[in-house]
Amino acid sequence: MKNYLSQYSFKLIIFLIFFVSCYSVSCATGDENSVIAPLATHSLLLDMKRAESALIAVGERGHILISEDNGNSWQQQQVPTRTTLTGVYFTDRLHGFAVGHDQVILRTRNGGVSWELLYEDIEAETPLLDLYFLDQQHGFAIGAYGLFLETFDAGNSWSKRFISEDDLHLNKILKIGNSLFIAAEAGLAYRSDDDGENWISLTPDYNGSFFGILPMTGERLLLYGLRGHLFRSEDAGETWEQIETVTEASLTAGLRLNDGRIVIAGMAGVLLVSDDDGQSFELQQDPERRGYSSLLQSADGAIVAVGDFGVARFSQTSLLSDK
């Protein structure tokens, strides 16, 4: 069996022990339906995306939650797995996918009301961590040890290939402008300028894991990860500048607010806030020391967050202090 302690060092560091203990459960029950749980909104949630007016969150034990009212209330959906889900993506309000442990890939065609299991590989012992679709047909799912899956038929079939010679964990994928980006470990990120056919390595001056990428304006982007490391690029990753953060907490989520401020959140309640387009950040502290995994701003301006606490909704003034 592969070393799962090293495998999960890049996905919400605080949950190392949790993930190791739940692995045996997810493998044994990957072909069963999730259980509708009264406390699902307080369970571990690892990713969240918007699908037009809806918010969709995924997490442990196959939990998928949907909110139609800006995160004020959530409904858990029936899902054909109890495996921990790590990533979700919707191409429009009806069509969406989720990925997780055991290389599970799920699809919905009715806005998340029902889900079907498209793919899994329990024996591989390698989780998927994120996914992205260029359109309803062409998508990618990425994960540990360089795992890279691609579909050209809306998820009906998936082909496996490697995008580099390095056996590195691929943590987050998204499109910025005309290019695809992947945040990876060992101080690497990747960029594709031809819709995923070829990838080039981007090398900030750091050899630890990166957990996420946040687009800003033009070719500007932020790359963040382990031990508070944060880098800014003005040229789509060709060159990088390290940004001082005054924290060693791992940074795991990023959000650009409607007012232009940037928030990078992480473990132990760390909140980094910038009002100068990511050139500098002020360290703030969530008094409840929540561990964040994803942030979104709802249509009414509230900040919706998921993480070790489940899901929570904040006004901007209740979460972020004014300078």
C-alpha cells in the first residue's frame, strides 16, 4: 500500500489522522449509497463551486450539499458512494461532476438532484483531488502521484496519461484566461496553452506543496500552499515574486471579493487580506480558528465557506476586519 500519510500532506493538513482512519471505510463502502445525515452541514467539506444561482459543496462520506438561497440553507443529496469527495465542478446549472477517493467520478445531469457513478479504481489506492471541464464534453480529473485523467465524451470514458516525468501530486486545476494551470507539490505548477494537450513546468523559488491558484486581473495570478507560502506572478507564471505572509499555516483557499479585495484562507483560522491587487497582505485571525478548504461570495454579498467545520455563511464585516 502506498504511503497515505505523505499522500494527504497536501490536502487540509490538519486532517491527516482523519483521512488515514477513514480510508479503510471508504474502500469498503465505495459501492454503497451515502447516508442522509442530519449533521451533514457540520461535517468535513473539501470543495465548493457555484452553478449559476446554486452553491454545491462536497466532502466526507460522499456528502453533496446544495444551496439555492445563497448559502442560508442546504439540502443533502443522495449519492451512490460513501467515499470522501474532494472536488466538484459544474459546466452549467444542470451538468456537474464530483471526484474523490478510490478515483471515484460522479456525474449529474439534473442540477445535483441525482448522481451516477461513472468511474472508480479502488485497487489503485490513489485519490482524485480536483477536476475541470473546458465544456460539457472535454474535462480533466487530477490527483495523487501524477494521476491525470481526461474525457472527451462528458465523462462516459476516461483515459489516463502523465503530464510530466515527475511522480508528483496534482492538487488543483483551473483555467485562467486562455491557459490551464495546475498547482502541484515539490514547488511546481504547470501551465497548458493548448487546452491540456501539452504542459510546461512553472518553478517558483520554493520546494513545498502548492494547494491552489487564484486568478486576478490580466495575466496576474496568485499561487499558495504549505507553511504560508504565497507567490504572485504578473506574466501567467513565467516569473514569480514571493509575498510576505507572516504565517506558517498552510494556505488552502482563495477568493477575490466583488469590491476587489483578495482573501487567502488556510488552517488555524488564518485569513490574509489584500486591498492592493495582491501586492501585500494583512494577516487576520478567525477567532474560532476554523480550517478553510473553499470560499465563495454569494449573490447577496455574503462569504460562504466550507472546511473542517462544515459550511458557514458570514457577512464581510463579521469575517474580515476593516483596515
